[in-house]
Amino acid sequence: MRETKFIEQNKEKWLKFESEIEAKKKDPSILKNLFIQITDDLSFSRTFYPNRSVRVYLNSLAQRIFFRVYRGQPTIRKRLARFWFDDLPHVIHEARKDFLLSFLVFSLAFGIGILSSMIEPDFPRYILGDMYIDQTIHNIEAGDPMAVYKDRDQLGMSMGITLNNLWVALLTFVLGTIAGVGSVALLLTNGIMIGAFQYFFIQQGLFWESFFTVWTHGTLEISSIIIAGAAGITMGRGLTFPGTYTRMQAFQRSARRGLKILIGIVPVIILAGFIEGYLTRYTDTPNIIRACFIAVCLFFVLIYFVWYPRFRSRISFSSSRTIADPTPDIKRTIDFSIIKSAGDIFADVLLLSLSYGKSLFKWSFGIAIF
């Protein structure tokens, strides 16, 4: 085939490919097919027109799409670093009032648990259950009050506790959709339970033994529950106080922020489960060592979730505002033909749920009644 004939046959296709490269909204399926055709044409030209300008043109065209896709793309390591050291602290700083509210609610509930146990000695039984109290009393009489942390194998106990804590954190976050009331309710429940649990050991004269044992893992575990409560309150705030946005817009914004906070505590919950399964059982460890370990865990929580976001706010965050605080579209439809970020996918899930939520609820309710 003559070179002119080859160019004439494929010129329209190449121009279309150039226009797709420059388009702001790219269709990945079209780009994929065109890129395959361009590389095929490039191979053909290298074989039959190795010293002609058409080969140079096709080679530059293939390079343009290659560098457009891969140039400047951050590696997974850079993306993770940006999330942990920039995006997440940015969101935490913006939700600092929600963090404070979550902490105050939990502290109030903790105090209620202690005060209720002081007024009614049997209150821990109502909260923790007769089985747990009787087993703990039996362990105390046997000379090992913290034997409950030694009953299971390390791996099984660690995995079971981690899964349970992840579920509690997720539930605390999701219930924030009830205008934040659900998250507050779970914070109250957990705070009262822990307060009653702690005072029960005070009644038994084992405060320090219980303190050094429970808070070895509890420092991270309880902090995670408080932070999950803050994430739920953050999400619920969008529904309750939409501000200048529509209620749907405000909910999309607050849900994305809350979800980032929830993702941020997953490693902390996993670490807390590992500590409870593998380290808490060593109750014979000197108290000074356990106290130092508790202090290190508390120091980490205060530094990363309290001090660091405030410090970064003073020197400004490098990420753009739209990353931590995306503005949803007023009227949005789901486009299944484009490549999307995780945040866009989450927004589409919410949009799909809201679009068909009434129908799904009616069918589910009807089936349940039936």
C-alpha cells in the first residue's frame, strides 16, 4: 500500500484520536479502542514506512496518550502518604467541633456509669450481664481477676475482637445518618458500660490492676469508638445543618468527610485488637512498663488526632479544597462510561440509594409484612 493511500484511509481515525486526547471528559472505552488501532498502525508504518514522516507522527501520537495517562500519576506510596499526612488531618481539623462533642458525650456517659454504680451497687449487672459479673467474681476468688483475657488463643481472640470493634465503629458511623442522634446514642451506651465496668473493679478493690490491664488496649480501642462517633456526628451534621447548600448536597459533603475519618481509624482498631489478643494477657508485666505503654498509645492519639491537624492548619494544607471538601452537583446523573475516583463512586452509591430508596423501602416493607 502506498503511503498516501495509507494516510488517506486512516486520517479521520487519527484526528478523532487527537480530539479524544484533548477532551476534558474522556471515554475510556473509546480511548482504549483507538489506542489499540494507533499502535497497530504504528507497527504497520514501522514495517513499510520506517523512514517516512507518518511513522514519526504515529509514534508521537502514541506517546501523547501514554504520557497523558501515566505522567505525573502519584504512586500508591505517595497517595497513601498524602492521605495520612494531608487529606485526613485536613478533614479532622474541619470536624474538630464534632470530635470535641463526641469526647464530651462519651465522658459524660462514662461519669454516668460510675455514678450509677456508686448509687446502685448492682448496676454493673444490669449493664454487663450476670454471666460476665459472676465469671469475673469467680476469677477474682481464684486469684486471677483478669483471666477473661487469657481464655482464648491469641490469634482467635485478636481476630474476634478486631471484627467486633470494626462492626461497632461502622455501626456508630452509619447511625449518624439519623441526624447524628444514633452515633450519640451508641457513645452513651459504650460510655456507661465502660464506666460501670471500671467501677465494678473499684468495688472489688482492684482498680489499678484493672486500669493497667484494660487500658493497655483500651486507650486505642476507646479512642477509636470516640473518633467513629465524631465521624457519625460529622455525617449527621450535613442533614441537620445544611447551611447554604441543599440538604442532599450538604449530606454528600458531610458523608465523604465522615467516611474518610472512619477509614482513618481502621488501622488503629486493628492494632488495638492485636494488643488485646497478644499483649493484654500478660498481666504479670510490671506496672511501670504497662503505664509507659499506655502513655505511648495516648501520646499517639493526641498527637495525630489533636495536635497534628491543628499544626498543619497553621502551615496550610497542600491538598486542594475539593479533595477534602468536594462540592456535589446540583443535578447529578450516574455516568457508567467514565473512570471515577473512590469519592465519585461513593457519591453515586448515595445517589442511587436516594433515587430508588422509596421503591426499595416499599417493596421491602411489603415483603416483610407478608
